[in-house]
Amino acid sequence: MPQDSNLTSVGVFKISDYGDKDGKRTQLGFSGIFSPTSPLTPDPVKGWNSLFPAAADPRLVLTVYAGDLGTDSGLPQNVYQLDTTHLTQLKQDGKLASAALKPGQTWTLPDGYGTLTFDGYRQWAQFSVSHRPGNAIALAGAVCAILGLIGSLFVQRRRIWVRATTTPDGVTLVEVAGLARSDSSRTAEELAELAVDLQTDAPAVDDEAGSDTLVPAATAPATPADPDSKE
């Protein structure tokens, strides 16, 4: 698993039911650091920290453990981690056993556990490919919502009422009113146009107050009225 931008990586590998020199079954675990471009000597703090992401001087640093890996307990384990609870790190020449291997080098394990060879490495790249079929629908919905919002900003909203009532003298009184949801200079003009459309069935006449009233054609005089005189 890469740990930094220079691809200093850590990992483990586990060997179950390994036979030692006496024929006894044991388990081995290796914990390692892979440095694509290793320093000449390990840093006192960072250890074998890679100096460059490309494999200019690759090196694999390993430590070895023997004992019980816990793989037979039935409990799940992280494949990238080594549980050392029941493991013992082997020693070699009086020191904790470890080796820094370059490609092609072989490490003779302590206590007769055989040898381990670092054959080489392979470069890899990780890609994430996803497909979301609903994106087109979501995009179309968003575009429609934006277009609808733009239309609401330019379309003038208004309401118009037409009321017809019978007066005591038997005349049908038609009243037209309008309400604009926003400031509009055409409200009066639109009401006048509606009044013109009603002229055929209910022509306008002058009442006693001097205003124009729409009445049924059967009882209205034949003289036409100015439709713009009453909003």
C-alpha cells in the first residue's frame, strides 16, 4: 500500500503450515517496505523512505516472524496487516532478523527456515471506472428547471375577473377587473382588449354616472361606446 507521493509502500505476506527443519508445522509472516528509489542508508526517523516514485534503485526491506498467524481462528483479518500477537520475530546473528533486498538477491532465513529471493517487481496503475445512467435524466431535469425559472422572470403574471350581475331594473351588468402580480403598464390595455371582445354580446352604454357599462345586446342601445374609457 503506497504511503506517500514517492510510492514508499508497506505490505505483508503470510505463509501458513510451513514446515521447519525438524518437520514441525509452523506459520511465517513477513512485514515489508518497498522503496522504489531507496536511500544509501535508512533515515533515522523515516527508515527506508523512497526518494523518487520511479524505480531507480528498488529495494525490499523485510522482517520475519514465526508462530501463529491467527488465520485458523475463523476471524477475518486485514490482508495488508500482520497480527503479531502470537508471533515471534526471528533473530539472526544476535539481532532481529531483517534484510534489505535488491531484485535478484536471496536472503537465507534464520533457524533453518530456508531462503527467500526477491525476484523483481511490476509497475501497476489503479483506475476507477463508473457508469451512472441517471446522469442524463438529472441533467435534463436541471436544464428544464433553469429554463422554467428564466421563463418565470420574463412572463408577466396577471389575473382577470369577469362578473355579470342583474340590476333591479332588469339590466345585466358586466364588470371586468384585473390584478397584475408584478408591475405592468399593459394591464389597462389588456382589460380594454377583453372589453372589445365582449362588445358583440354585451355592448357598452353610458349610464347616469357617465361611465360605460356592458349590458346584453337585446337591451343595449345600438350606439357603440369607446372601450378604452372604462378599465
